[in-house]
Amino acid sequence: MPNYTFVDTKTNIEWEEYFTSYSAKDLFLSDNPHIKQKLVPLGFIPQNGSSLSKTPASWQEHLRNVKKGAGRNSTVKT
């Protein structure tokens, strides 16, 4: 279920609400004109280290073969 952050413009109170559909959220906002949806940035999981170090050896071997066949100016990292 998607969750949305709302702000009551009269009291400045902020809270999260869960809705089963986008149309239910729209209905809620149209029934409550003093409440506005607040846009909040999405949370991301930071990545530590290279993605390549987390791949199986078979993938790294495949990249080595690609680099070998790609020519002298290849930018494939292995």
C-alpha cells in the first residue's frame, strides 16, 4: 500500500496516511480541502563499494571475454 504525507493547513499538523488506491487518496483530498499532500523525497539505500565486487565470478569472467573482444579502446571495467 502506498503511504502519503499530508499537512493540515489550519493547524500545520503533519502525518502519514495509507490508501489502497490513488482514487481513494484523491477522494480524501477533495472531501478535505484544508488538507494538502506534502511531497517528500524517496529514501534510497546507499551502496558501499563497487557493484562488480558483489557479482559472481562467472559474470566477471564474461566481462573479461567482452573486454578481450572489444578492441584496444574498450572502456569495459573488469
